[in-house]
Amino acid sequence: MTIEELYKIYLQYPSIQTDTRKLKSGDLFFALKGSNFNGNEFAARAIQSGAAYSIIDDSKYSIDDKTILVDDVLKTLQQLAKHHRQQFQIPFLAITGSNGKTTTKELIHAVLSTTYKTYTTEGNLNNHIGVPLTILKIRQDAEMAVIEMGANHLGEIASYCQIVLPTHGLITNCGKAHLEGFGGEEGVRKGKGELYDFIKANNGTAFVMWDYPYLRDMSNGIATIYKFGTSDADVTGRVEHATQYLQVEFNSGFDGIIQTNLVGDYNLPNVLAAVAVGKYFKVEEDKIKTAIEHYLPTNSRSQFLQKDSNKIILDAYNANPTSMKAAIENFAKTEGNNKILALGAMAELGVDSLKEHSDIIHEIDKHQWKDVLLVGGDFMKVDHTYRKFNSAIEAGEWFRKNKPENAFFLIKGSRSMEMEKLLDYL
């Protein structure tokens, strides 16, 4: 079956599922394979649950008139998504970067949605499966699409660009993330820069954080660049204050002050990016302001919480050396007493991991804290005088026995550390 033929079926049944537990009647089930499962084995169950068809790549799981046999289910999903993308003549904005991708994406979606029918990545479904699934959820009424693209090795962003075909691109930053896969910071820049390469080759537009010299260099040669930053840009702003929530005062390109519900001045570039995209696409300033001020962070990203007498900054969705250092610096200068750090180890740092964890220890040493708890991974292997625990649950049990009161917490760590579990003990 050709992609064009499969696309006609998709138009009849435009809801796709890869998990039979979430399947609804009339869905198309794509039987993906993973390291620990074979989706082909669930093809019959999907049909029994109401799937219109199961797309499989193993003939022994065929069911008359109910399965569609292809060479490779994943490649077929990606090809179908690209074919669907090619039916649209609207802006497709792709976002990647080491830190802040999801927050920036959510802010931009909030801004654009005030004026345009805008589709975007749900949560952080930004990988080789999530990107095509996101595109296949876009309906014919779309006026804008905002696609988040994550990566942990070279060539990954380039492959997503061949599916998304972005007309506009934004790289939040290039920091010390996924060093193991990229082979170092230069590899990170090269990998993230694959988005700029596509934009450049296709005469697209890039939104560039002009404060970062490396992004200036990487974006050189792109046909249209719309700049944002703290100076010398189309949209400029600065941190007015960030005692609890970030407030941004704009100097050019936008009039006024925006009071956010985001914690930390490290979110300034994310807010500036959202304003820049809104201005570029001619969203009215009052709508931009309202959208950003009403955005509430979720999913353990830059959240400010209160539990009994304790205040908590929960930024535990993920961590890398760049974001960890920024979070510690921000927390140190934020007003508050009895500050407690609860930090989980950072993942995917490869041969640099011990050094990067040691560097975080040195950053912690620069400031005064009521207490410091370090959890798991290479925090257990480097020398330090702080409390150490194997897991968030183990650290939580310490909190249960030493109940903190009137304390101010920063909780952060890589996803694998599940540092949000500490909330159950505070």
C-alpha cells in the first residue's frame, strides 16, 4: 500500500494510537516495536477494542481486511506524517534547544492561540514517535503549528526537519545536555544547529536570542532573522524583579511590563521568545500580555508551591549542568529564609558526568544554605560534605523524620530521579 492510499484511509479515520490501552473506537492502531515489546502482538486486541485498522509489519499477525501490512511501521508513521504536513500552507514553527523548549513552546502556543487556530506538541512528545503523532493531530482548520523537537544525538533534529518541514525555527539555547550522545558541547551546537541548517537551506525565518554569540554565529546566512534579547534586538526586555515570580519590563518592540507565573530569571529568554513570535505574527500586544500572564506552569516545570508553612520551587522535570547551575544561582538570590536544596543527579553526561557533578558541588559551596540533600547517580560518587541519599524516597523519609517548617525549597533533578516524589513527604 502506498502512502497516498494509506492517507486516504487516515482521512477517514484521523485518530492514531500506538497504545491499545488508550485506544478509542475508530482509531488507527500503529503497531510499533520497542526494545521490550512488539506492537504487532497487540494488533488483534486493537481490532477487538474498536480500531478501524491495525498497521503492522509482520505478516503472521494479519487479520483479513483489518490489518494493513507495511515494511516498517515506524517509517510508515513518519512518512504519513510528512505527507499530511505537505497538505498545509501555514507557518510551521519548530523549537529545539538544551533548556526551556517546553516552556517556550507552551508560552508561544498561548500567545498565538489568541489570534490563530494553533496546534502544538502535547506535553513533551518531541521524539521520533511524538513528532509525527503531533503532526497527524493537526486538522484542516489549522492556521499555525508549533512543533517541539528534542534530541540526544547528531542527525536527530535533521531527521525531524524532513518530517516537519519547518518554515520558522527557534533554538532556545545550547547547553550541557545529553553530552553522552552529542559527544560534548560542540556536538550539542552542531546537533541543535541542524534546525538552522534546514531553515537556511529553505529560505525560512529564525527567531534568535541575540544575547548568545554562538546563536548569532550559528544563524548566520539565514534569510530572515527576528531578534530578541536584552539589547540590540527587535524585541528587548529585562528582569524587572524575580523575588517570587518573574516580572519582565520591555525596552523595545513591546510596550509595558509582563507579570508571569514563572519562577526564576532564567525564564527571561522564554518570555522574550514568546513576545517576539507574537509580534512577528502581528498578535495584538494586549493579547500577548494576557496570554503570558495567564500561563500557569505544570508538570514540575518552574512551579511555585506552598505546603503548610513551606515554600517550594519545583523544577524537577529534568536537569543538566546548565539548567542546574542557573537554578541554584537564581535560588540563592531569591528572597527567603531557611533555604534547602534537594537536588537529584543529572543523567546522560557520559565521561563528563563526575566532573559536572563536582562542578555543581562547587556551585553549592558558594552560598549559605539551611540544608542540602543530594540524591542518586554521581552525587553518590563525588566528594562532598552534604547529605546524600540513594533515591528521592530515601530523602523523603529523612524529611518525614526531620519535618521542616518555614523552609524554602528548591527541588530539581533529572527525570530519572523523580524528585517530585519529595512533595509527598513535605
